Amino acid sequence: MRVGEDKILDGRGVAKKIEVEISKKVDELKEKNVVPGLTVILVGDNPASQVYVSYKEKACNRVGINSSLIRMAKDTSQAELLSEVKRLNNNDSVDGILVQLPLPDQIDEEEILKAIDPAKDVDGFHPVNVGDLVVKGTNLAPCTPKGIMELLSRYDVDLEGKEAVVVGRSNIVGKPMFHMLLDNNATVTVCHSRTKDLKYHTKRADILVAAVGRPNFISGDMVKEGAIVIDVGINRSDDGLVGDVEFEGAKKRAAAITPVPGGVGPMTIATLLMNTLEACEERRG
Ligand code: NDP
């Protein structure tokens, strides 16, 4: 695909195409009496989590993946949640297990993520999958950075030898993003809250990924002329959803940029579908 004059990397449009491709593959599996299945566990009633879970359910329905949602009370104990995860590990019709984060304070998130069968870990957060990602690349990689790589690839963005700068080092975005860009031969810098002179780094970036969680944090003057800008941030403001990048200012300088909403978010969901399909194909042959 080509970036148009509007300079937009259209995550929503690409995600739609991916859904069509996934639907076809799901239909083929159904002819063999295999129906891919994703189960999401939602603990408590965090409003943002409820919205994300409903997006995931709707996306599954659009492509024919069986989706089910297990709601658990916000005072659910560690033992109760662990036993639910184990039950799903042993259920052959469940290909993907996703425990929606964040979890309530009484739950040890790390222990829960470790309890998920790595073969069903469609979020790619299990230490086995994280290790595979670092060592050799893995199919079940975290959805947001994997979706960003897919978006870059569909727009034929050449990463080889490019300066890539990732702002943010979380386990779900920044760190896996670093490995994926590196594996694609970019020269990667990761910035975080202790980075001195952030602008010095962002101004060098041919590929700039912002995953900070602060509205309009990356201003236009921090962007290099001709850069590809990926805005991961989802921040609620009086103007609705805004990203981590000051969109209009950055767009003036950038060669291409993802909008918020309509950029990385839809690609994250499409990648979850891809991971579920891949987990199903891998596990059930
Ligand atoms: P985290 O809060 O886990 O990580 C934020 C990162 O930003 C940290 O590494 C932090 O550094 C860094 N940071 C904070 N302040 C600064 C600063 N002043 N300068 C440089 N770096 C800084 O967030 P996530 O990675 O989970 O999410 C980031 C954003 O992306 C959020 O808005 C979230 O909602 C969104 N998101 C969107 C998704 C999508 O599908 N579009 C999916 C996942 C997340 P340090 O480590 O030093 O604290």
C-alpha cells in the first residue's frame, strides 16, 4: 500500500483487510470442523477494560472466531482466577486465553500470566513467549507492537538501517517493539522517563514510536522531517481520544503518521485475531 497525500497510515483500513483474510482462513478451518475460540477473562468492572473487551468480542464475531467472556467479581481471589485459567488451559476448544489487564490489587498479575498455557497465550505476555521473541521471534507476540510491524510492512516501510526511536519501555509495547524493530535491522533507541534530552533522540528518528500515555506529549518540533510516526497513546481528554503525539504539528513534518483513533488501536485488535488463528492452527494442526 502507498501513503496518500494525507500522510495517514490507515490502521483501520488495513485492519479491515486483515479481517477479510482471517475470515477466509476461519472458513477453511470450519470446513475441517475446527472453530477457533478465544476466551477473555474480565475481573471487575473497569470501564475502559469493558470497552476493550467488547471491541475484541465484536471483532471475533465479524471473522467467525468463537468468543466467550468470563466475568469475575472485582474481589475474586488469586486462587479462583488461577483455577479458571487452568480450566481453560485444559479445554481443547479454547485456542486463545486473554486475561484483561489491569487486574485488581489483590491479584498477582505475573503469576496469572505465567499460569496461561504458552500455546494459548494470544497476548504474548507469558515468559516463554517473551523469551522466544527475544531469542528467535515468535508467532504469539504482543498484539500492539506486532500490529505496528504489520502496518509498517503493509505500507512497505523499509526499516533496514533506519534510526528507530521508541519512547516508552513497557512490557506490552516499548520492550517488544524494540526487539521487533531490531530484528528487522533498524538501529533502535529506547527512551523512558529518565532519558536526558528526549528531543535530541526523537529528532534523529526515521521511525518514531510514542507509547507514553500522555496526551500530545511529542510536539511537532520533536519530529524529524520525513519521519514515520507511530502514535500508540490512547488518552481520554475533553476533545475525545487523543494520542501521545501532537497530531497536526507532527504531520507537517512527518512523511506518514498514524491517527488516534484509527491507527494503532484497530491493528492491535486485528493482531489479536491473527494470534488466535495462529494459536489454533499451531495447536490443532
Ligand atoms: P506504561 O505506563 O506502562 O509505560 C509508559 C512508558 O512511558 C514508561 O516506560 C515510562 O517510562 C515512559 N514515560 C513516562 N514519562 C515519560 C517521559 N517524560 N519521557 C519519556 N518517557 C516517559 O504505558 P503502556 O506502554 O502500557 O501504554 C502507553 C500508551 O499506549 C497509553 O496511552 C496506553 O493507553 C496506550 N496503549 C494503546 C494500545 C493500542 O492498542 N493503541 C495498546 C496498549 C497501550 P518509565 O519506564 O521510566 O516509567
